Amino acid sequence: MSFRWKREEAPAGAAERADPASAGFSDQLIAVLPRLRRFARGLAGAPADADDLVQAACERALARAYQFEEGTRFDSWMFRIVQTIWIDQLRAREVRKEDGDVAEERLGSDAAVRRIEARLALAEVRQAVQLLPPDQRTVLMLVTVEGLSYKEAAVVADVPVGTIMSRLARARTALQRHLDAGGGIRRSGNNAAAQ
Amino acid sequence: MQRHSDEALVAYLDGELDADERRHVEAWLEADPAVRDRLTALAQSGDLVRGAYADIVAEPVPARLIAAARGVSESAPGAPQEAEILVLKRPGWAALPLRNRRWQIGLAAAAGLFGVIFGGAGTYLGMSMLNPANPALEHRLAALAANNTWLDNAAGYYKLSVSAGDTMLIDVPASNDPQEALQKISQSLPQQVRVPDLKPWGLTFRGARLVVVEGRPAAELVYVTDNKAIGPLTLVIGASKQPDIPPTFDRRQDVNLLYWRHHERAYALVGQTDIGYLWGIANDIAWQLDAI
């Protein structure tokens, strides 16, 4: 386990402390902001939504700084906060889908838009990631993009390592399927070559 | 079972299998070309995802997120002043000790490196539009010339710092009492100077040097790091009579500059690192110094 949550309650006065966090804590937070933004972008999709998510995570981290245990991985702790807030937001919006329930109807629903995006390979991959169920998307971002080990990702997502493995495999195969179905990088490359 | 197969292949790619499991998968790959194709496809999808999100970490971090990380609303009044504040006095220019005239040598060397270059627009204005009867144009040209000159100088000073390496001459070493030392050297500077804390970016403040901005003395704050991909950075802060401008990117040879003016101060963040990284740091500096 890469980090542990402190189980004890907040120390007296923590909630209303005048100094919201030490400079060192904020320094750690700033240092990890670029990766938090990337992780949030993978979860939320839209840049503005992702930054809102990161901002909310910063505020929550500062409010609960006492829960972080020195010597453990700060980035994993922050990833978990981001993920938790995002899941809460999804539940609030009632748009969270069951694991494996892919929004197939969104694939190729707008041919004109798809043709434009087919020329933007990176945007297309990001769009394909957004089609994954939230659980798979989270694991894909944590392991494949952020480079966490399966154990570390299991702690962040609060699931067994075996679940990480299965979700990741499904995410990778589904992603490949989406890219193929949507025209994918391959077709984009062919078009470019033809032109 | 396909699902089990995919799990094993993905875990193999991720280096998450133990030795026995790895041998098992490798034997499987050896025996079945279709599995090898499957592995290649999965590896490709992983590369695509990593590539699709690779650039985001180089994007400038919005100031509101830096403010949030510091526990202060971006628009909240009374933001904490963590940066050191120096109240500077300005004695007669000739009163500078000889030791502190090192910037003059540096300026000459900087000019040798870069020359006093006017950009294409400036050249156009200078050659075809400069007209004594048109004060507005003269003013624009003067502003443009000053802008180019001080950016040339900022880049030149930076190059001098880089080439000097560990032998770089620092007027105010960070290891000494910064308050006392900075006050001593900055007596020639006409404005307050704060020293932003850039430790979150992996940068250590090494010290300050005295330089020139728009013909007036200014501070060049030198930050160093062990990360050669980032390299040293300098932040030039000086007084300015020019109007405010938003952060603007410019380049001198292999040196990137991000400069802006705010409330009669000119700032230039100089380095050879990625522009996105500079943007992120500039946002943090602006927040710390309330420069924008």
C-alpha cells in the first residue's frame, strides 16, 4: 500500500484553523497540479470541468490536510480525492453508468463531427476514453497514463488488485474497439496518406 | 478464456506479472501468432492513450488552481505574502561600489551575444514610419526598442549565468541572510522586490544579481535545479514606465522568455525549458507577487 488514510478524527481546531495548510503542504500540492489536471481531464473530459474538479480537490485536501500521512505518496492521496469528488459529481448528476455499460449510441452518432475529429488523432483517443465506464476510465488513467502500479491504483480506487486487473483489461480492449469502430487512428492515417 | 487472456496480456505489458506468470505468457506468445497480434494491438492502445494525455502536464496551470492550492481564493483580498519583501532605496547611480558594477560587464557581454536587435515590426516602423511629426509613432517605436533591448539583455544575462555554471557570480547569495544581503545590494533599485518561492517547481533560489531593465537597475533572481531538462531559470524584475502588458512569449535563439508588465514593473521569466512549464511558473510568480 502506497499510502494510508489516517483514521483518527481531525485534531481539535483543525476545521477552523487560521493557517489552512503549511507552506510545505501547499508546495506539494502545487507540484502535483499538472498531473492532477491530466488525471481530471481523463475523468471529466472537458478542460473546464477538469479544472473545476482539481480546484475542488485542492480545497478538500487543504481542509483535510491532517488526514495525509507524511512519508506516503502524496500524488496517490490527491488522485483519490479527485476520483472521489468526481464519483460524487457523477452520482449527483445521475449519469454514472454501470460497469460495462458503454454509451454505444454515442459512437458515430454524428458523422460530420466524427469526420472532423478523425483528423485529430489525440482528440479521438480522448473521446474514446470518455466512452469508457467511469470505473474503467479511472483505472486506465491511473495505471496507463499516470503510471501507478496495480497495488497503488487499488488503494486509490479502493478495490482489490484483481478488480484493477479486470477493469484495466476491459478498458484497454474496449478502447481498442472504440477506436476501430470510430474510424480510429488507422483510418485517419489512411485519409492523410490518401491526401 | 478471452477475458482472462486479455488480463494476462495487459498485466504482462504493465510489468505486473511475477516470473512464473511471465514465462507462461511468453510461452503462449511463442506458440500463438494471434496472441502476439493481440499483444501488439493492446500495446498500441496503451501508447495512444499515453500520447493523448502527454501534453496536458506541460500546459500552463491556471492561476486559480495555484491560488486554491495555497488555500486562498484567487480573488480574495489579503492574499498571504509568503514571498520575502524588500524595501529598496535608490542612491546615486555613481555611488555603486565597483564590485557591484559587474552588471555593466555583463551587459556588454550580453550585447555581444545577442546584439541590440529590433524585431521585424520595429524595423518596419523604424524604416518607413518614423516621423518626427508623429509623436505617437515615435513613442511606439521607443517602447518597442526598449522592449526588445531589455529582452535581449534578459536573455543575454541568462546565457551568461548558464555558461558560468557553478562559477556564476551572485551579488546576493541565498545562503546568507537574505534580508540583510538583499537590502545591501538592492539599495540601487528603485522598487520593492520580492523573492518568489519556486520550490514546488523543483527550483531553488540561488541568489540575486544586479542588472538593467529599460536603462534602470533591476534584480535578476537566479533559480537552479538538478533537473537538466529544466535547467536554471532567471526572473528579472525591474521598474518600468511602459504601459501594462499581459504575459507574452518571446524567444532569443534557444532561450524562451515570458514577459509582462504590471503596475510600473517589468517582469521576464527566462529559461530554456518548455514554454508550458514557464507558463505554470509565471502564473505562480504572478500570484505570489500579485504581479498580474
